[in-house]
Amino acid sequence: MHEKEFAAEEILLVFGINIKKARLSRKMTVVELSQKAHYDRICLSNIESGKQNVKLHTAIKLAHALDVPFASLLSRNYMSLSTEQNSDSNCGYIEDDHLGIFIENFKRGLKEQRKNQLAVYTETWVSESVVSRIMTGKSKNPTLITLNSLAFITNKELALLFVRMN
């Protein structure tokens, strides 16, 4: 069993706070970011306050509009990661197959934990069909809450599952 209580919705607070930090560090208003990302201003405000679940494509679109690495917006250590990355010349958004990276790392995490797909269904609220569609790449736009639920059973922070492993 897991050491700490799991709250799938926690990722919405982490993501929202990090979006706001990134936006403010770029001296952008909510209106400016919503226009740049082509996203509704009210929905963006709800995201920043952790009140709205977010689809993967929307999260990626916001990272791109803010020119920040996508995975960093999912990290509880956003500010320390941003500080480290500011010394690196590659600190902006990088176009990549984010879902493909997640799937590969998720499968690796299951293997490391000696868990199979059945464990995913029994340890999360995520349905069999949703897990299957994500793992086979048929679901192209899952929500952050769903992805965070899957990350939880690998005992890894969601942000780490979006980072390419060498």
C-alpha cells in the first residue's frame, strides 16, 4: 500500500500554481495568456486556482504559450526547477511527443513496481477501458487527474513521467 494518502485532484493545484507563477514571472496578465494560448480567460482563472481539470493538449498549449518546459508545470518543485533551468540555454518549451513519453515511462514504472495492468484498475478509480486506451496510445487527450492517478501507482511524481529517460 502507499505511504501517503492520494488525492488525484492535487495535481490541479500544483499545475494551477505553476501556471500562475510562470505567467507572473513573464509579467503577463490572465487576459494576455488566454489570448496567446487561444484559451478562455475564465477557464484559465479556474485552472490557476486549481478548480478545473485540464486535458493534456490544453496543458501543453499553456506550456507552449508560456515558453516553459511542459513537465516543469506539473512539478511541486517548479520554482527550483525554473531557477536551475534559467542557467541552461534550453529552458523554454520543447515540442515533443509528451503522451508517448508518459506511456513509455508509465510502463517502465509499472514494471519497476512489479505491477500489471490489472493493478492499475484496482488501485485507481480509472476504468479498465481508459487505462487500456491510454497505454495503447488510442486515447490522445487524457486529463491531468487521470494521468496523475496512473502516476501514483508507479510511486513517481507525474512530472517525472513526462521526462525522457536516456
